[in-house]
Amino acid sequence: MTFDKISVQTFPMRKLASIQQIIDIKPIPGADAIEVVQILGWKCVAKKGEFSIGSMCVYFEIDSLLPMAPWTEFLRRGEEKPFRLRTISLKKQQSQGLALPINSLPLPTQSWNIGDDVTELLGIIKWEPAIPAELVGICRGNFPSFLVKSDEPRGQNFPDVIKEIQNIPIVGTLKMDGTSLTVFRKDSQFGVCSRNMELCESESNTYWKIAKELNLSNFQSSIVKNWGIQLEICGSSIQGNRMGLTKQTAYAFSLFDIDTGKYLNHETLVRFCAEANIATVPVVFAGIIDPSWTIDDLLEFANKQTYQNGLPAEGVVWRPTEERYSEVIGGRLSFKSVSNLFLIKYKE
């Protein structure tokens, strides 16, 4: 399969709640009432005996906001608001997400298949952090249809993707902790976007200020005529500045060729950024991974990464050195391993 199959719609929509299967169950030392179950590449805590290997369930991903309803009452801790699923630790066992029996939920009685999306049926929405005023901006329009929103899937949702990156050169780049910025040039059109929308030009808006500091409105590349560059803005007033930067800094992580509707590889991104005098995300791995590695090994690698201030890094983004299509993901072969140490420290 070649990258020619890639179109502008590069990543599948995230399923916050889906029908899945229990693939493994293990005891938790010192725990009588709970055990750890594995769904896809995720491990979460469940009531002991509630599932058996092969059982079907509904799996809710972390960052899901569960509605106030009779079936979520057991999660409430006195607060009258939707419940956000986070990474937690119970009896020293990390738990990511929630697994519930299908028959315990208000779902239609029917034959369900693994992978069926029940997000809307159960009223689940994605949790989003509050946006500082300087990042809000005035919306000029929807995110341009000729670009792709930055939204890397997590490897645990596609554990078999590990097979697609074995025996080929790959690059692992540090996941920077900030907010996503997309800047584009399409013929005479120049634009600046947040993660979800195109923004009107503004002197006070952080996205536009960064684009101007980088002088991107005047930049003409010798590498690609019409382009979209995606960067992470990190530093003061953004995500609590967990990287400890002295000023707001942008790191480029993806380059998109608007004319062909394809992402360009990491080497081309680096050359483009050298021309434009833009920093790129740090490379923490380059080469061929150990053939014995699993998704858990990639997570452990992510757990070892730190920022320059010595605090846990958010994780690692994995891509082949040459862009490829992933049959497992159903789009661009690109995914992230988010550090569990980071998630626990910041209770994400």
C-alpha cells in the first residue's frame, strides 16, 4: 500500500464510546473486588468477575465526558456535572478508560459488532480544556477543507499498528505540550487557524502573533508552492507552561502539500523549516524498532522522555520516514504514545 491512497481526510473520527472485546484479564495484587481488563491496547480496572475473556463490552476512552444519567450515578462524587474519564491509579494499577457490560447501558437491543460506535447513542462528548482569552480569537470561518486538522490517534486504539512500523525506518518525535497552530498559503490566500477554525487577523491573538513573528505571510518556499504547516505553540499562558519555557515558542511537526492533498515526510518538513527559520519538534528516535516491541514498549519509551526542565514529556509521535497509508488506522500511518507518567502527574 502506498501513500497515494491518502486523501485530505487523513485520520478516522475518534470513537469515544464503542463496542469492544475483553482480550485479557489479570488480578491486581492486594485487591479483592477489582481486576484489570485489557481492551485493544488499553488496560482499565473493572469489578472482579464482571467480564470474562472474549466478553463484549462498551469501552469509554479517557477524555470522554459522560452525561448525568442513572447509569453514570456510580461515578458521581457529589458534583452535579458530567463525569470526565481520566487516567487514574487504583491499588498501584493504572486504569485508562471505563468498560461496562452492554446490557447495563441504555442501548437498543440488537446484534452489536466489535468497533460499533455508540458515542452519540450514549450522549458522550469529548472533554476540552478551557481556552485562555488570548487564544480564542475571532472566527473567520470553519477549518479549511483543503487542510487536515491535527489529531493524532493513540496507539492503544490500534495495537496492531505496531506490525506496520516494524522493519521500516521510523522517526519518533517528542510530543510538545501546548496548543496546535496551522498556517497556510494557497496561491494568494494566507491564513492562520487554531485546531478547529480559521481566525481573523488580530494583534492580540496568540496564533496570529506567532505567525507574524515567524514572518510566514511573506515566506515563499522553494520546496512546495501551496502549503500548510502545523506547529505546537508552547510557553507562558499555555497549558500551565509545563515545559518551563521563558517565552512562547512554536515547534513544527507536520507539513502538508495542498496541491496534492498529502502530508510530506519528516525530511521535507526539516528542509522547509530550515528555509523558513522555524524550529521543529525534537527527534527522540530514528531507525528501525526492535522487532519484539509491542505497543506497551512504545508506551514505556514515552514514559522515559522528559522536557528540558526535567519534567515528564507528554509522549512521542511515531511515523515512518516515508509517508505511508495504514490499513490498521485507516489513514495516515502516524500515531502517538502518551506517557502515563505525564497523565498521572497532571491528572489528564
